[in-house]
Amino acid sequence: MKKLLAILFTVSCLGAVAAPKVETITSPNGKIKVEVSIGDRLTYSVYQGDEVILKDNALSLQVGKEQFGQNPKLVGVRRTKIDEVVRPVVPLKFAEVPNKANQVTFTFKGGISVDFRAYDNGVAYRFAINKGKGQVDVVSEGLDLNLPEAFTAHISKTRGFGTSYENPYTHLSTAELKAGDEMTYLPILLETAKGTKVLISESDVRDYPHLFLAPAGNNAFTARFPQSPETWEPRGDRGWTVTKERDCIARTDARRTLPWRFAVIGCDATIATNQMEVVLAGRNEIADPSWIKPGKVNWDWWNHWTVWGVDFETGINNDTYKYIIDTASKFGVEYILLDEGWNKRVEDPFVTRDNIDVKELVEYGAKKNVGVILWLSWLTVERHTDLIKYYADMGVKGLKIDFMDHSDQWMVNFYERIAKECAANKLLVDFHGSFKPAGLEQRYPNLISYEGVRGLEQGGGCKPENSIWLPFMRNAVGPMDFTPGAMENAQPENNRGTGSMPMGGGTRAYQMALYVCFESGLQMLADSPTRYLREAECSEFIGSVPTTWDEMRVLEAKAGDYYVVAKRKGDQWFIGAITGERKEPLDLSISLDFLSTGGKLTYFQDGRNAHRIAVDYKKGEQKVTPQTKLQLHIVRNGGWCGVVKGL
């Protein structure tokens, strides 16, 4: 009998499984909770109140031959409070951004730790590695993003890691996604059955690739990363071919933090006003950033240098650019851009076309308080980094660098090298053909904007039904060079613009409202100077809209349908409203209770026939007070914009 009892006791002990250790992190207001479970795996779940947002998300990391994530050995738990105010050099939403969260740091055997933060509007986590000196290979980073049930997903599908990040959004149930379906790049927007919105993205991406998500079936996604390139060769004047990849996603410092992955959780307004990418990004590394001047830019490429009613032949020549400078100066636009075509060969940044003299244009612009920005392919910049000092010494104010189309470790490092070198020479940088913002522009705020959006340059392929998602997705994670400003306006079914006489989707009031609704440190004016001069009252309003702000208020919003926002600069409030494709006009009553005093409102609204004839608009003025209720009537793909000034 004793022998039998001993055997039963032994079997019982062997069969017992130790309960996972569970630690809880709660947001400062107590409404958002993260549960971290440490057992045979490291997983976390996220709750807002009694609603499950994310369930049992497994994390893992392989550094060299060491695999972390299976039976992790916890050696320490440390709790801290984050409570500070971040003041961005280029404030696109708020001049002062609270960074307030509760944080728990889990330290594990083997030199791995994980930070979790709970904010009032979301959660974030990151790995840190402590492997001594030198470098290590991060072979893989794992994330299984598990949803508790079918959510609605708003994603940008891509067949591979090489992408311009300009694909239109796809909207579907996660139940429709299967393992093996196309990946998506970030950000993505999820919507729970209760209507809660969840924005997924990342920040503080340094010396590391960007994260992609692949459907895994069963309402789940899994992490994917491009491999780290070891060697590559040029392809054409702006492309590259990776000839050898490392067996890792990053070869990097052995002691460092990895990027933050975050989820913003809440209503539509919560998503649009969030600053998660900003507070997690790291801090400004430019000692004196006072020379960084955000502003607007008259852009040549979209309108094909089309100017008429003048006594010179228009095209890529100094006469045309001087005319563009004159127009910019008239409407208070700070810069002009010389896009592709100003030099004889894309590969050679030092030899211009015969009718282009950059130095002369710089000097002419300086007399009119208009700076010059130059377009270049990234490959040209990589081959001729001496051009940065050359053109800075000439007085050029910035560079638009294009066609990177990758976000692996090498390309991420290219962005930082160039932003840093441009900062040393006091040049702004606008990256096109680019990935989303992921923190670099906060550390080097001369990186004034990124494209990575399906913008107006797509012509008829840029539709308001897609663009109405941007305040809740792409622009919700940082500056976005959408290039608005069409003065020849068309409803989508009538958008048949040509290269030399382009048209922009949406009504005139919609295109004007984009300057208030969309955010970019450099905001383009895409249309012809002739059209801006012809439409002077519209151009004067556009010229008056700031590109940086002290604060913002989302007044009404429904992702995918409409967006109404008020933004303050000094003592002036600008209001913008846009819609997408809808069957009926939008009628809203908007309170102006955010005003501190009365003033005069000057506004532009859709005309009576704008639902068919998109150029139709009406300008008006009225006195307003904090008690005023604005009655907005906005047609499909329409808009409304205005400014309140003191009496």
C-alpha cells in the first residue's frame, strides 16, 4: 500500500502544471487594463472596462541562438509612473502633449526585459535586450495579435515588403481573413462589435525594420519583418536590388530597447487626437531647432508646370519658377518645390537643365520670403551625400527625397543618416515613397513630413471615400504629405483630369477644408499658380491656414463617413469638415462652446449644386459667440471650412 501511495503521489506531482503568474497594469484613470501572463509563454490581454480588446497575445524574441518566449524565467518586476509633458518642435495637434502612464518592467533570465504601459487612451509594450557589448543578431520578433471575436478591420494590403505605402484601404471582417492572405502594413484600424476603435502601430523604430502583420486565421494576425540586407546593387536611377540578406531581421547593438508597439483604444475622436507615436518616439536630438520653419509649398509636378496668360514659354525653367515664387509670395506661402526634372539626369544632382539656375531662384525667392526645396531620388542622395552641404551652402531650404519603397533595417538607417546630415546643414527633409512615421521626426524634427499615403498625386485614384479614413489611420500616427489644394474640382465620376490640366476629387470646399483637417509640417498647394490667382479668395484662405497648432478639438466624427475638427493657433480657431461618398447630404449642428469669446467667422461651404458640380461653393461671414450653434450642410465628398477671428 505504501508503495502504491508513493507512485500515486509522484504521478500527481508530475502532472501538476504551475499556474501562470499574472500581473495587471491599469491606466491612470482605471478604465484600461493590461493583464500580463507569465507561464509556459509570455502573453498579454487588454481590456477597456468589461470589453475584451485583445486576448492572449503571445510575445517572443530570438537573439542569436537564444529563443525567448517558451517558459520564460522571470527574475524581477518593477513598477513606475510616467508623468511628463512633451513639447514637440513641430506640433501638429497640440503644443503640449501629456505623457502619463503606468508602467511595469518585467526582467527575465537571459538579458531580456519587456516594458508594458497603460495609458488612458491605450497600451504599449517593447522589448529590451541586455547582451553585453558589441552587436547581436535579432533573428525574429514574434507577436500573435489575437482578437476575442470577429472585428471589422481597416487595412492596407500588400503582396510584399517592397511597397510605396499608397494602397487604398480594404474594409472587411477579420473572419474573412485566412492564413496565407496578403500582409498589411501599419497602421491598421480595428472596430469591435461594440463600436470601440483600436489603432495599431509602432514608434521609436531605430536600427530596426518596420512591422507588418499577416492574417493567421481565427481572427488573428502575426508579425512579419523584412530581413536585414547585407549587400545590394542599384537598379535604374531610383531602385535597388538586395543581393544578399542576413539570417536575421536586425544586426544591432547588444544593449538597447526595441521599438514600441502600441494600440490606441477609444472612440473616433480618441483615435484622431491621439499622440501615442509622439510620446513614445524619443526626444529631440537637435540642440537648437529654432531654424526649422514649417510651412506651405507651391508644388509644380501635379499641375505639370502649367501656367497660362503670361508672355513667356512655361515649363521647367527659371521664368516659370519665378512666377511660382511670385504667386507663393502673394498668398503667404513659405516655399516652392522643384520636383523631378530640374536636373538633366536624376543620377547627377549637380548638373541642372539649361534653363534652370538654382542659385538664381534661391536669391530671387529670398527677396520674396519664399524658400526653395529640391526633389531628389534617394539613390542619388545615397551616392552623393556631398550634395546636402552643397545646396545648403547655396541657400536651399530643404530636400524632398523619393522612392525608398522599403522599411528594412538598412533603409530605416538611411532615413536617420540623411535626416541627421540634413539637420547638421539646416535643411528640411520631406520623404516620399516612404513608410509611415515611427518616431524619427520627433528626434530629428527637420524631418518635416512623410508621404506613405494615397494622396492627390494619384489623380482619379485618390477618392474622398478612401481619404475620409486618413484622420483615423495614416494621419493618426504622424505627418502626412497628401498634397491637397485642387482648384479644378470634380465628383469622382467626373474626375477626368489630364496631366497638364488636372482635377481633384471632392468639392472645392472639401479641398480647402483638407488644410485644416489634414496634418503635415509641409503642406503642399498642388495646383497651378494661374488657378490660385484666378481663385484668389480661396487661395487667401489656404495661405492663412497654419501648419502647426496649439490645440485641437474633434467636434464630430465617424470614421469612414465624416470628420469635423477645430484647431487653434494663437487666438484664432480654424474649423474644417469633410465627408466621403454618402447617399444623402450631411447636416450637423456644431457647438462653438470651445471659444473663449466672440468673434467674426469667415467660412466656405458647398454650393447648392456642389453634389454634381464640385467647383460650386459659397463664401460667408457671421458673428459668433461660445453660445453659437453652426448649422453645417455638406454634400457627398464635400466640405466646410472657416476661421474665427476676434472682433
